[in-house]
Amino acid sequence: MILEVATLNIKKGQGLAFESAFKKAQKIISSMKGYISHELKKCVEQEDKYILLVNWETIGDHEIGFRKSTEYQEWKSLLHHFYEPFPIVEHYK
């Protein structure tokens, strides 16, 4: 199992809109091959900061299966305009 960890810095004041969009986007990621589970956590100290934790069966399920899919294009359109700067994404085993 691979854990994807993404640090998400959201544009100031856009947290609630991001959370609303994420509710839609999580349906996309949870339908992907190799997806196991995910959690979105809001930072206590910084209002517009989150971490996204996604468990995948393999790194390829994330890097290739998800990121190169047509579903990823919808994910991007829902979420990517909220990020400033673009998230740092790392994988752990």
C-alpha cells in the first residue's frame, strides 16, 4: 500500500468553497482503480491549509491510473484553481 500525502494551501478565504468542491471531487477519486481510502484534514493553526491523505494499492494507481485518466481532468477543474501555490505531493510506504 502507498500513502499519498498532499499539502494543500488554499487561496485566502476560499476554504469553504474548496471544501464544497472537494465533496464532489472525492467521488471521482474514490471510484478509481487502486483507490483504498482518503482523508482530508484542515489545519488548526493555519485557516486555509489542509492535508489530503490517500491510500492507493500502488504508486502507479495514483501516478498513472489516476493522473492520466479522463476523470483526473474533472478533478483538476473542480480543485486546482483553489491552490496557491500548487500542492507538494509525496508518497510513503
